[in-house]
Amino acid sequence: MSSISSSEFSRLFTEYRPRLVALANSYVHDTLVAEDIVADVFTKYWDRREIPQSQPQNSPQMYLYTMVRNRCLNYLRDRAARQRIVDARLKADLAILESEEPAWVSSGEIERELSRYLDGIPAARREIFCASRFDGLSHREIALKYGYTPRKIRREIGRVLEDIKRIVENNG
């Protein structure tokens, strides 16, 4: 990439920013994240305008598209890693809840609390949680059954598990 003037950079930014945001959004499915990625790419592009590259870029547009694609891949990998950690924590919390049997469980108090809780949450959240925990359906199967995204399924189950954890802690 050879050095570019501020007017050339401005033209590139004006012309390609909307396309690059759309491209990034097609990968990350979050407009704000897509805009941040594109802003970072243009910042990096401007910062490197004077640095000679090992392979000259004939097309600044292709360079920008490649940078956006790579940033999206990095973002998605990081997000997947964070989600695995969250899922592992939720599984561990659930395993603890399933394995521990405090004295008040035998009295039926937890069943009453959970029943009241499940009756009070939105129907969609209740259906998702029950399909997962009582019917044994996978996140994908639940998503197909109810027409939600797997991400929404994970989020709703996570909310219920967090609430259940609080109920158990308050009654323990």
C-alpha cells in the first residue's frame, strides 16, 4: 500500500464505509459491532499509510475488505470462546444445583418456589427452559421448534438458570 493523501482516504471512507459495515454486519449480526470493526479497520489503514508493505496493494478496496473479514473472524472466534466459558459455567452451576440436596428440598419448598417462578416468567422463556431441561431438547431443536435463534435460546436459558441460582441461594 503506497502512501495516500487525506483527500484520497476521505473518498475511500465515504465510498466504502457503508459497504464494509454491511459486510461486517453480515458476519457478526450486530450493527454496532460491525460499525466498530469498520472504524478500527479505517483507523489501522490510516495509521499504516506510510508503512511500506511486503506485497504492494493494487487495490485499497480489497485490502479494506480483507481487513474487515479478518477482524470479523477474530471477533467471532473471541465471542465463541467467551460463550464456551459462559456455557461451561452454567453447566457447572446446574450440576451443582442438581447434585446438592439441602434439607429444605425434602420439604418441597424449592419445588414451590420454582413453580411460582416458572409461572411468573414470560411464556416463551418458560417454554424454552422446559424444552431444554424437562424435554431434553438441544438448543438447535428448541430454536427450530419455536422459531428463535440458538443465541436467544442460550440467553433465555441462562436467565432462568441465574434466577434459579438466586432462588436456591436465598432459600439455602
